[in-house]
Amino acid sequence: MTAAPTTAGVLVDRYGRVARDLRVSLTDKCNLRCTYCMPAEGLPWLAGPQLLSDEEIVRLVRVAVQQLGVTEVRFTGGEPLIRPGLVGIVSAVAALDPRPRISLTTNGIGLARLAPSLRDAGLDRVNVSLDTLDRARFTELTRRDRLADVLAGMAGAAEAGLTPVKVNSVLMRGVNDDEAPELLRFALDHGYELRFIEQMPLDAQHGWDRTTMVTAEEILAALHREFALTADPAERGAAPAETWLVDGGPARVGVIASVTRPFCGDCDRTRLTADGQVRACLFATEESDLRGALRGGADDAELAARWRTAMWGKRAGHGIDDPSFLQPVRPMSAIGG
């Protein structure tokens, strides 16, 4: 791989894209077992010594913010709320100068209890995953009877001021694809911002099948039957979601069509796994190790240089439509959203 140019202060790739949004996985573990993500028995989790410590995470985030121009940090998992040091990590990142915007993607279990502490620590907002409003269906999908806890977590986040509370929903054919209007109505009633996400080939079982994926066009068609949607006049920028005004606004609904309407050309994301690997793309088949360098005594300048080199090698697109596409070995729970 050709080394990155010594451009100070940015994470730029060969195509001129600049990464300013850092996704940090805090753990590969999760307290749900969603059928489209992992098997019922779970997965072989990372051993404790493989995981970055709280201090190592904060240091790498500091390098990203202060030396590489990152302006937004989102903590993910697995399920980040089960990371014991989460509040302290958020507090340390919020104390950085310059201060990045800080968000969290979660399944919502335990959020009602933690939301006030996270807000006090400096968290700005949350994304909560919710694929169904039906308790029996939720239990079947996640293999856990925890819908009430997720709904309580969303309400607790809103009450704590972690707004806008964004809701991430994945629709699956023959499972919950009839719920698009109901999910949107729920979000509108509670003041949440709904984002539908096309199911992506990131399951541990490698069972993803494009023919069973509910597409953006199908989602929008279902919504159009009950709502008036108009194109959002706001500039999309590097946001992954295309958004529409609902019944004239101001409420919006979004669709993240990673498969059928890829937005790779505007991607501004870089990812750090819970074991300290940089991933230039969610669908990358290669990673760059920062943990080894960090524990081997590398200073911040070397860590930044390694990160720049990793991002310089980012491909033009994820290539899902290419016959040669290979699904990443690591599932979403190990990569982090």
C-alpha cells in the first residue's frame, strides 16, 4: 500500500474524502441475540487483554480529534452500555479540546438508568435500535423479552435531553416488513427521528440474501401509502441517511440505503474496533493495528501517521454489487456501527 501523504491535521484518502466522523466500538458483546446479527448462543467474544483499556480508547480518540481533524465521535458495540467504564470514557472525551460531538448507538437496554449520568458526562445524543413494536415479534427477533426496557430507555434518553433521539429500524421480508408506517407513527408521536436501514451483509452466520432484503424503494412505497413525503431541502452532506419531510414537516424520516443507493463517494467515517484495529470501511476485509503500536510505545505522532496510512488505502466503494465481493469475516457486533 502506498503511504499516505504527510498532510497534517486530516484523515484523507486517495479519492479526496476526509474522515471527520469516528465510530468507536467499546465491546463486541451484546445482551441481545438478534437473528440477523448473531446466533442464539452468541459468539466467541474477545478476551479481556485483547480489548483496549479505557485509557487506551481515550488516548486514541484524543489523537483522532487533536491530530487528525475528527469532529464527531460515536460509541458503538456490540452493546456499549455494557462497557463498565462508559461514563468515564464519555467524560474524558467531552473534556478534549477541541470538544467533538459525542453520540452513542445502543439497543436501549439499561439506557433509562444511565441516561442522566451519560448526559452529565457530556454525551450529546443517542441512536436506539428498534425493529418492531410488537412484543412477541421483538422476542422472536432478539431472543429476549426486553421490548419494555428498550422503550423505557428511549423515553429516559429524551427526558435526560439526549436529543434528538434517533431510532434505527431494519425491516426483514416476512418478519416485520409490514411495520414501516406503524414505526413512523410511533416516532412522530414521541418526537423521535426514525431511520430505516437496509439490511447489510454483516451477520455472523453469513446468511444475508439480497432477495430477502427490504429495499429503500419498498420502504418508501409503504410509507407513501399513509404519509405525504417530500424531499428534504436541507443539504445531506456526508450523512448516510436520505431524509424526507413527513406531511410537510418539520418531522423527518430517513432511509439508509447502503446496498441499493450507496453513498460511498461522500463517506466521512473511520472506525476503531474494541481491540484497537482501524477499519477504513464498514465492509473492509483488512484492518490496521493501532493496539500493537500503542502498547509497543508509539508516541501520538506515530499513531496518527499509522492512522493516516490506513485511511489512505480506503477503497472507492464497498463493492457489494461486484461479483468478487466478500463479506467481512468479522460481524457487525465485532466491527461496531
